[in-house]
Amino acid sequence: MPLPHFYFRKPVNPDFYEPIYRKDYLRALKFKKLWLSMNEDLINELITDRYFDIYTRNGFEFVLKDVKKDCKIFLVDFDDIRGMNKKIGYTKVNDILKKTFSELKDQYIIGRAFSGDEIFFLTYDLSDNIDTIKNVCLENNLTFTHIEETHYDMIKHTMGTYGISFHKIPETLEKMIENFH
């Protein structure tokens, strides 16, 4: 029994009709919308540490990968976090770190290096020094050791016979971690 005429578009040929309403097409659109929103949520989860409101290591590199500006990067390793955790508890130590990061967030882009106590601070103010970070940390009873590096985007390095490439921030971060440990 043939379907009613209003269910079909104009026929391509008398034996083949294309339906106006296609469930598979609408289902595909819904899945695509779901997929896009799921990926956005997943990407946000991978980029940010929501508890501390700073970037993860991958997120830090991701948001800075195409930066074409010179900047200064500090790698800070907080002292005796394990001892503080035993003495006053994980929750209080985490709250101290969260408060410290929130106070520095207006001046720096902040991201994890490796563990929870190794943190990158990036600024585009090349005259900045570690004193601002040190003062905020001391107010919150935190001490640290650090190294700093000025990243110049336009420093060229050769790639053998393939030409010249420009220095990227992830390379600077890796170099800092190697020098720190």
C-alpha cells in the first residue's frame, strides 16, 4: 500500500520518493549537537583544574600555544606541602593554595607543571620579578623555590635541513622543568 502524497517530496522518479520528515537525519542532528556540547565540556575539564581555578599542564600549553608575544615565566615549587597536609589537613592547605592563586590571577596566567605543588606563573610584563608572587605567598604562609625564564617568541633555532622554526612556549616549559629537577 503506498504512503499518502503529503509524506513525500516531489518524486525523482515514479518508483522512488524522498520523505519530507526523516528520523535518521533529525537523530543525526541531535547526536551532532550532543557531541559538540560533550566535547566542549570534556575539553574544559581537561584544560582547567576547576577546584583551584587554574590551568592544567595541558591546558596551560593549549591556551599559550599560539602566543606571539614575549613573556616571563616563573616555575614555583612550594615547600613542604606534604608536611603542611599532615599538620593542618588537606582541605586547609588546598584552601590556602586556592586563595593564593585567586590573589595572583589578575596579574598572571597560572597553570600546573607536574604535581600539585609545582606551578607556572606567566606574565607579559618582562620587568616583573618574583617579588609579587613571593609577597602573596608569604601572606598565606607559603614558601617556595623557583626558577624563571624569559620567553622570546622570535628567537630562531634551526631544524637541520628543513629550515627555521620559532621557539614555542611548550619548549620553554620543558626546558624549565629539566633545569629545575
